Amino acid sequence: MKKIISKRLKSNLLPLIVWVFSLFTFHCSLFTVSIAASSVEEDIARIQKAYENIKDIRGSFIQKSHIKDLKRIDTYKGQFFIKRPMKMRWEYKGEVAQEVLINSDEIIIYQKKERQAFRGKFGRNTYGRAPIALLSGFGRIQEEFFVSGKNGSLLLKPKTSMGGILSIEIEPSEGEFPIGSFTVNDSYSNRIEITLKDVKINTGLEDGLFEPSLPKGVTIYEPNLRD
């Protein structure tokens, strides 16, 4: 008789145990989501707060371009200089040495080895060709992007078209400059990873640094650089 009662008690308690466990799991999930949302908001606030006080940025970078169609990864290194709001210069070192200059709405790409330069208009649709230029605008994250969390990073999706860019993943930094690296994913399934090193802010960059000074004999082309 006792065995029968014991079995009935276990049978009646089982649904209650399952319900309590489900309720506990649900609350744990809500707690985890709440922490993740809080972390995302904190990261956004920290980045945008830092950008409020940034006049210029300089540092070095490592760029890894994953080209799907060619099934290869190209690695570049160099230095970058930014004077907000829209003056930028990137110096790529090595065999593919080139300089990229952006001054307001103009972009110049100077390829040293080929002794040629390309000049055109710069705008939202050109970011796909010069993704590191995104660094100048991360102070307006919530205006420009839909933002969510992804494995401790920020996942940004453009609210309006941005030169074939589908999403950007930002890895926050604990240093003075709040961004350690970012990855750009485009509509062709290519991926560009940019890691920032030795970043310094507000060092007083001169305007002349962003003016083109092309050597004599350089051929200048003016194609439509927009995507």
C-alpha cells in the first residue's frame, strides 16, 4: 500500500517539479538577456561619450581582407590619422604601399608602386571601398545603426544603405580609445577585419596632413568610385 501511495505522490509531484524547473530556467534566461542588454547599452554609451571629446585619432592598424570569390586572405599593415569630422589618412605599408586620403566629400587613393592615383567623391556608398573610414562616425552609432550584442561584441546593421555593407562587429576596448577592433561584412560575403594598435587621441593633427601631395609624374584617374 505504501509503495502505491509513494508512486502516486511521485506521479503528482513530477508535473510540479517540471513547472518549477521551467520557471527557474525562464527567469534565468530573462536575467541573462537583461545583463546582455545592459552590457550593450553600456558599451554604446561609453563609445559615444568618448567620441564627444575626440578631436583627432592616430594609430596603427592590421587589416585582414577575406575575399570569398578568390578564396584568399590579404593582410595589410599601416598607420591611420583622423581629424573629425571628415579628414582621414591611411598609409598602407609593404608591397602594396598606398595612401588613402579623405577630405570632406573627396577621396584620393594613391598607389605608389604603380605611380597612379584615383580621385572621386566620398559618401555613404563609398564606405565599402574604404571601410576603415567608419572609425570617424562611430560616435553616432544609435543614429546610423540597429545595434545588438554578439558574443561580447556589438553587432551593427546600417539603417540605410552603406556601400554594400551588411553588418559591422565592434570589439570594445578598455583603453582610452573605446574600440579595439571591428569587422565589416559585405553583401558579397567578404569580410574585412581591422585591428587597431597604439591608438592616441587629441594629439593636435595639422590640416596639412590631409592635403594630397602627389609626386610629379603620377597619373590621376577620376572614375566613379561609388559602388
